[in-house]
Amino acid sequence: MTTTAAAFTPDTEARLAVARRVADAVLFEGYVLYPYRASAAKNRLRWQFGVLVPPAWSAAAEEHDFQHTECLMEPKRDATLAVEVRFLRAQRRIVQRALPDGDFETVSELRLDDRVLVPWDEGLEETVTHVVPVDQLPQDGTVFAFTRPAAEEIEPVTDTAGRTVGRLVRRCEEISGAVRLSAAELEGPYRTRRLRVVVENTSAWLPDSGAARDAALPYSLIASHVLLRLDGGNFLSMTDPPEWAKGAVAACRNLHTWPVLAGEPDRADLVLSSPIILEDHPAIAPESPGPLYDATEIDEILALRTAALTDEEKREARGTDARAAAVIDLADSMPPEVLERLHGAVRGLREATRTGSEGAEPAVVRPDTPWWDPGSDPGVDPAHDHVLVDGRTVRAGSRVVLRPRLRHTDAQDLFLSGRTAQVEAVLKDVDGGVHIAVTVEDDPGADIRREQGRYLYFQPDEIEPLGDT
């Protein structure tokens, strides 16, 4: 990782560290997707978020060479602004096999006992930092540029006996960029400034005729995002600003990125400007066992699926990337108690109180059953409730034909169209909707599903009653 010299104070460094855990999730969002193998189709089109391509490629494609952030801040006198721009740099890895004459040839894979090495673009973390007194930020802006030189490194590959069987050649291309900062005082009684941070890719690379996106990636700033910290004063929320600031917030321009307050909910000295839209004060769930680089999925599902990969699939994943190998090792070594914590968490419960008599403490109301539990409503009985479908009564035990509709369901349910099923329960939700719980009749796991209460659910207009209901 390369970092420009910047005089971050220990306090600023500690505050930025609070925001970096969420920022890391942004940095590596979609870095390598389950099943964590380079050969998987979903891992062949990579780098989807915050990619700042070279200007020449931006002109020829529908991707951008800059990010533009604007937010509001209320700095105290003599406050200092710390800026940290973070991105990944694509390092292209070539696999070569050792020849008997001591030379090497490039190959599509190199199979070892514990892994299968294949060509791959690794992500190098890069950081650009800058510190500036807020009072020295001009309205017309100041620019600081950065460059990362081209580099090549060679790593020998040995087998279990210590013999050299190949090597990995890693190359990265020269990239350059610039960060533009400016601040303008807003009119009004409050000492508020509009801060502008623009991150640009200024690389001079020119694409060949007919060049594909893959050729531009080594010259791109990938998953680019910005961390900001005021050592005196606060930032204003861009999603929930105070009433007096709503007009000024609406006038801010944010292109290809969005700023949110970061860190603890009771503080406002940090901002994360991310290519992925987040809410204020985003946080990593404490139950999460570690980065899985596939945040569009659920940790529990990913951990279980990863642990269930075949030994050959795990060998290829370990050879794809060091981070993918770490995910495989994590899934294989995860203790049951850690996996159990991933099953679910409740974070928003609070006690309801009833106002007591004058001068008395409010009484805490604890119902015998929660409001969402059918047991709290004596008029609800899923095992005996029924619904009319085409004039016919459908209840637990009824046989039906499944007719899933696109507006209600997903692609997997569509495979069940025309299959017969048995109704296990008729359920009503708190909004008055009706849901039919069923088991498919020729499903060999129907008895297990029934025992565990794991049913498939359809709406009344997605079933046809069969026989005598």
C-alpha cells in the first residue's frame, strides 16, 4: 500500500480508523464473489463500484473519470480538515510454468497439491492523504496531484518438496490522479461552509482501436471513495439535515458518489463519501465473522455454502486470490457458536409503557405474547383458517395446483408452475394479506419441511383448488 506523506495527528488517525472498517467493506465490495473461483462466470466481469477510468476511456465508454462530492460543514475557528482518498489498483498476475531448461512459459493454470494458480487481477490498496486548515481552503479550489509508478515483481512457486515448479509475475501500470478541494461560506447566520472534493483520474493512457474495458482497468482507480475528518466542528447530514439547512443541502452536487456521516451516531466529525449509497453512521454487524467480499449475500448463507464446496473447488479458490483463500479457511474453521450468531439478531426492541396516575411512575406493559404472534389474536388460527379461491374453500389439507405469477414471486418458484401441493396452513399478515403455506407433493423432503415448518408460500391468486376441498 502506498500513502502520500501527511501529518495526521494521533487523534485524527484514531478517528479515521473508526470509519475505515465500513470503508473497507466499500473498498472490497464484490472483489471476489462466491464461489470465490476465477473460473466462475460472476468473477469474470469485475470491478463494478467506484471505478474511475482514464479520461481517454471515459470519452469512449459510459464510465467516469471523476467523483464529485459536496457536503456542508460547520468548522470551528482554526479547524483542520483531513482528507483520505482510498482506492484499489489492479495488479495483473500472470502464471508461468518452469521448463526443464530453466526458462518459463505462460500457462492458463498451474496445479499444486493445495491450490490451483490461475491468471487474476489482484487489488492493491492505495491511499492518498492531505491535511489543510479549513481557513486556507480557497473558494476557487486547490489541487494536489499524485502518481503511482509502474512496477513488476516475481514470486517463485514451489511444490511440497521445495522444488521450483513455476512463478507468478505481477505487473501494475503507472496511474496518476488529482484531488481538488474548495470551500465556500454560505450566506446566513450560521458559520456553515460548502465543502467540495473532486477526485480525478488523470492517467495519460490511450486505448488501442477496439480496446475492451479490461485493458483500461490497470490504469483505473477502483472502488474509489473519500474519508473526511474535522478536528474541530461538525459535518451536517446530507440525508437528514436540520430544517434551516435543507435548501443548502439540496443545492449540493454529488456525482458518482454520496457522502454520509460516519462513526458513532452521537458524533458528526467524520464523513464517508462512497460510490455505494449508505445511510448515516453505517456499521458492520458485530456478528460478522470477517470479510466475505460478497456483501450482496447473507453471511450465514455464504459461510454454509463456502464450507460445502468440494475439495477441488476450494483448491481453485485458494489459488485465485489470497483474500479468497482466507474466506475458505474462515468457513472451514468457523466454530459452531460463531455460525449460530449469524442466524439472526434483534436490535430494535423497546418496552412500551402505560401512563400511570398523576405522580406515579409509568407502568411497563408486557403482553403475554408479542403483537406479531398469532397467539395474541384469538381470532387467528392458521391450522383451521380458510380462504375462498374461485368460490371453493381452501384450508390446511387441501390439494392445489401452483400457478406462480411474476409480480408475486421469484424465478425459482416459477419452476413449480403446474405442480400439485398440499396446503399446510392459511396465514394472515398484520396488513390483512393472505398467504398459503404449502409443501409440494412429490418433494422427497416434504416430511422434513413439514416437521421444521419450512414451507413454500403463495398468494390465493397463485393456486387452483383440486378435488373436494
